[in-house]
Amino acid sequence: MNIAKHYINGEWVAEGPLGDSINPATGAVMGQYHAGSAALAHDAATHARAAFFGTNWQTSPRQRANVLFQFADRLEAAIDDLAALIVAENGKLMSEARGEMMGSISEIRYYGGLARAILGRTFEATPGSFSIMHREAAGVAAIIVPWNAPVTLLVRSLGPALAAGCTCVIKPAHQTPLIHQRVMECLADCPDLPAGVVNSVNENGAEVGQALVASDAVDVISFTGSSATGRHIMAGAAPTLKRVGLELGGKAPAVVFADADLDRSVAELTRAAVMMAGQICVAATRFLVHDSILDDFTARAVAAFGAVKTGPGSDTASQMGALIDKTSEARILRLIEQAGDEGKMLLRGAQPGGDLAKGAFVTPTLFQIDDLQSPLVQEELFGPIVSVEGFSTEEQAVQMANATVYGLAASVHTRDLDRAMRVSRAIRAGTVWLNCHSRLFAEGETGGYGQSGLGRLHGVEGLNDFLETKHIYLEQGTLPQGLNT
């Protein structure tokens, strides 16, 4: 049986009580992991700090680029193993797992290229002075990774952190330790990576995460997860005034106007709602539909949701995989009951029978609701459960789209380009897709407004959380005027 260990200062550490890794599609134990501790977190952060100040890592962009390219090559060589692990331990479809791996490899190579292109600027403020605005690594970065995309959501922080010259401590999610172990094996195999530059400590409840957030040895926290946990992290980081980058919850509205291509919109939004069983922060979770097409759109959406085949990610016929665990299954079933009480049930999700009952499966749910203040509209549900809400005017559509505390992503569906631009500019969200939903790639920054977070990940701006700007100033004087006359 596989057992996931910690990785500290270039060594695998088998310390701490053992926890089980559960296959969410079957409920079976597929491996174990050593749970971490505050002491191990402190040890890892201490080694990361020693590597930051005791090696040339922060001043060696070519070495950093080489390591990132080596890492990408090793992940690519292990793509079949890792995709199978993602399916088994996370519950995704195989197509989703392979997509996650290909996107992660692309992201690492992108930041490998940027590692050699981190530029500052110079200027002359007054005659005889010279200012250098130098970009340098911020220090030790703690990266706290969620379970829903355990490779992608690791490398989109680890890639820019390493490219910038930071050293790192990673805290993976306890639900996906075997996936993380395999990723760390690929990283540990990189010949140009100095010991201590990347460390990893498995979680034990919240102990490891809390220790890293409070640690004097950590300069930057990069966290992806819920808004509630993000608030705790901000509070925990306040005494040491460390930098905090947060990508938090979402409640993505999809605004569908009367002139939308309904065949395309329904197909796009069905996929965006059931991808990863709705367990993705940019999932389409609210369908805001113009009143004139509400009945037509609803009938099409009910048919599309009802046709989704729920099943194990290893089955090529499956169109939606498992939830992460039985606790999430029970939570989603309770939310479905609440949706039936508060709104009009259009398609009621349920736990499938037979062998699927052993796993954490719930079929998709679609319900109609008019109460903008309902928790079903206001809160992130994180599952395959979507509300349908009608609107009558463009202004009302924007008001409804902006009616929650979240602002991570949205989409607008219309053939009118002017309307698409007006509405997308008015929606308070970090990403707005036009006539599609959930397109993510390394070059394009993502992040949130409001309680969806702070900072940006992906793209050139993804480096910003991990870089400081230093002003170096020199008064070198000037030569006498007129020498060239």
C-alpha cells in the first residue's frame, strides 16, 4: 500500500500518525499518508529559509528555469500514472484528469520561460542621479493547496514562486496525499534543485496550515480554498504582516440573453456546471435567463442535465464523476432538499443506486428561484446544483449578477457584441467569458473581486505575489556641460 511522506530539505520523512486515502468512487482505502505537525512545519520553513539565504537560488534565473523545465519533463513522463491517481483519489473523469495534467505541465513551462525574463526599470529623476527599480524574490512562500485540482492548483502557485526565486513549503490537502506524493517525486528527481528549496508537509486537521500562517520564517502565503478559511488565514497572518495571496470562493453567474445561441449556451453551461462534479470555484452555478426565453432555456437545460451520465471517472461512458467524499455527498443531498423547499424543483438530483451507492455520487440538480437573498443564491454550494433565475432588462441582469459577495468569474451569452462588452464590463468579476464558460490557461490571469480573493494567479501578474521591488539609488554626478561642443 502506498504511503505518502513529508519532503523536507531533500529527504523523505516518515513521521506522524497514519491517515487513510479514500477512493471517492468506491469508498475503498487506496493508500495512507503520514499526518504532519506544527513541529514539522517549523522544520520545513526553517530549511526553506536556510536555502533562500544559503544558496544562489534567488539570484540564479537560469538554474530556476532549468529546474522548472526538468519538473515539467518529469511530470510529462509520469502523466499516465498521475492521471490514473487523480481519477482514483480525486474522483474526476479521466478526460478531466488528463486535462489537469496537460494544463499543469504547460503552466510550469510557461513560468520556466518567465524565470529568465523578470525585468525591472531604470530612470534618472534628477541630473546626476540613477534609480534602479530591482525585482527580487520575496522570501519563503507557503503554498496551501486544495483537493479539487491538486496538481493544477499547486503548480499555479509553485511555478511563479520558483520562477521568482522564492523557496517554498507546501501543505497539500489530506484528501489527495498520494497524488501530491507522486508530484513531489517528480520534483525531487530534478537534478538542479537544491535541497531545501521545496519542502512539503502533509496536513493534520488544520495544525500544519496554521503553523505556516503564523511562522516568522514564512514571508508569503499563497492559498486557494474557501472564503471562510481565507478570512482565518488573513487574521492568522496579521501579527507577522506577511503577504497573503488568496483565491477563494465563487458563485459564477451565466447571463443568457434572448438572442443567445441556445444550443451552444446550454451545452457550454451544462459542461461548466457538472465539470469536476461542480467542485470548482469557477463552475457555472447560477443561470440568469431573459424572461422571453426562460421556458425554452429551462426545458433544454433540464433535458441536458438529465442526460448527464454520472459514474466512476475510470468509466469512459461517465460524464460526471464523484464528489470528493461521503460528507460532501450528504451536504449536497441536504441542499437539494432545501432547494425543493425554497424554489421550484426542475430536476432533482439523487444518489444513484447499485454499486454507485458505495461511492460519493449525486446526480445533477436544477431548480428555479426568485429570492436573491436565499442562501442557495448567496453561498457557494460546491456541487452539481444550479439555480435558474429570470430577468427582464440588461440592467436587472447586471444587478443580479453582482448580487453576491463573490466576484471570481461569470459568463455572458449573446450574439450582440456591444451588449457583451457592456455587460462584461459592468459585472464585478475577475474573469468574464463571452459565449463560453470555464476557459483557463497559463497566460491569462485569474482572481477575484470582493470575497473571492486577493491578487492574481497565472500570467505575468502571477509573479507579483512572490516578488519585491527594491529601489537602488545612486548620485553619480555629471560631467561638465559643453564637452561635446
